Amino acid sequence: MPEKDTKAPELVIPPFRFQRLVREIVSELGDYRFRSDALKALQIGAEDFMKEVMQEGNVNCEASGRNTLFPEDIQVPYCGLALVDLWP
């Protein structure tokens, strides 16, 4: 059980917009319903993942001697992931 002093992470994307995006994506798969705590957990996980991607991309950018983040800086750390198989 989490401690009482533990705060929820601050969300970057407004929750309503994130819900709308999730519902739009999932609507292609069928008629699904989500509990609000499930959507919040999904949003926290998604934002955490994006934060890691940006941090790794920033490391690659700095290693290249640049200050501007390019798409290839972000793609390098995650090119080995099997996420490609998930999309048609």
C-alpha cells in the first residue's frame, strides 16, 4: 500500500484529451470501456515512456555535439524493440 505522502505524478497531457485519444485508437478494435483509474495508469505509463525516450534522445543528441534533437536521436535507442510487429 502506498504511503500517504506519495503524490501522483504531474501529467503533461490533459486527462480528457488523453482519454479521447485512447478511445479513438481502441474504437478500431471494438467497443471497449475503461475505468478511470485504468486510463490514469495508462497515461502515467505512456508519459513515463515518452520521458525516457526523450531523455535517451537527448543523450544521443549531446553525444553528436548538437543542441537540437532530431528524429534519428530518438529512433536509435528503440530501434531494437519489437514494437514494429504490433502495427500492420
